[in-house]
Amino acid sequence: MDVLDSVRRAVRHYPGGLDAVALRLGKSPSTLEKELRAAPQYKLGAMDAAEIAAMCTQLGTPHALDYPTRLAEHCSATLLPLPQGLGLAQQREMPG
């Protein structure tokens, strides 16, 4: 599975699917659909892909971590998910 496939899969499993994700991103469903299938002159931006992964992770949907995992693999790295409820913002607030 490539990086874009991982985002497509996450969108399919998000409650409400493409329409709900497009609404949250402030895009029309047709625009997001074209970006996801890499139609000519349409590209899904990295920030939108990251936002989709974050939305899916917040809800705990299937395949939520596929995009960051594929991205990490593409960079010869490993994704290490934080424990539930311990996001980066919370981690920065912890003393020590």
C-alpha cells in the first residue's frame, strides 16, 4: 500500500466517509474525491492528509494510523504511537 492508498482507506472508514471528511476539511466532496484518486491537476496536500489521520485517530477508526505509518516507512523510520490520551500537547505540559 502506498501513502495515498493509506489516506483513501482512512477516509473510507471514517464515519460518514468522504462527505464527512470533506466537510471537516472545508472542501467539497468532489474536490476531496479528485485529490484522493490523484485526478489530473488535483493533489492532496500533506497538511490535509495529516489532518485526516488526526481526525481518524481521535475517533479510533480502522486504519487511522496507516498514513503516518506509511510516511514513516517511506523515510526509513518507525511510527511509535503514544499511549491513548497522551497527545503531544499533553506531553509538553508534563513536568519533568
